[in-house]
Amino acid sequence: MLSQVVELIEKKDRFAITSHIRPDGDGLGSSLGLFWLLKALNKEVEVIMRDPAPHSYQQLPGINMIRVVPNVDRTYDAIFVIECSDIDRPGLDDLEKEFVVNIDHHSTTELFGTINWIDSTAAAVAWSTGVRSIGASTAIAPNVPLLPTTPERG
């Protein structure tokens, strides 16, 4: 699965990243970490969310670049869906029509993506699952800002 994600990133150029409605630290940190990783690879990328980021996360690098939208309103080569149990969780209309890369750490997540990368051993999606592994695979992790997350408890 990781190899499919890396191959997609190497071959394509235009990406969006999203997470679930009412975003939390894991969803925001993971999305922004992947955003900076793809930027470092000279990819055209944006983070789109249905809901704005809570005030407590306004210090995260790139938070001001998140577009709050009700639907997928632009053309992308792929959309990374971070920490969502199903295709409806991001709350974005028309998401099901897109090439989706589903990245999560919950074992109960539906395999709704064109590519599904589920690591149920990770405490959080963020650095431990997606961004760190992709960064290591592309040898640019030192150029990506380290973003805090809030792994789920209990």
C-alpha cells in the first residue's frame, strides 16, 4: 500500500487532502504534514475541509491555507482522505467520484478508497503512519515541519 501511495505521488502532480468534519489534532496535523511533504516535492496541493479548524490549532504551520468548502470543487489527480471511517465522514459532496487515497489507523475503517492504507498499530495517523513513512520513502522528511497531533485516548 505504501508503494502505491509513493508511486502515485511520483507520477501525479495535483492533490487535495481532507479529513473528517469537526477536525481534530490528528486530522489537522496529518493533513498539514502531508501538505508540506507534497509541497517539498513541488506538487500542487491544497487542504480542503468541510469545517474550519478550531481556534486551538491556529498556530499550526499552514492552517491559514486550508480552504473550507462544501464539496470537491476543483480537479485533482487524487484526494488523500485522512482519518475517516467512511467516504461520508469528511462531509464533502462529490468525494465519492474522485480517486481517493484512504489513510487511517482505525481497524474498523471501511476500505472506500481507490488506494487504502490502514495501519491499525499506529496511535495516530499523523507522523507515525502516513507522513513519516512517505517522507522516509521519498528521502525528504527533514524538509517537512513537525506538526503536533492529539492521538485518541482510550
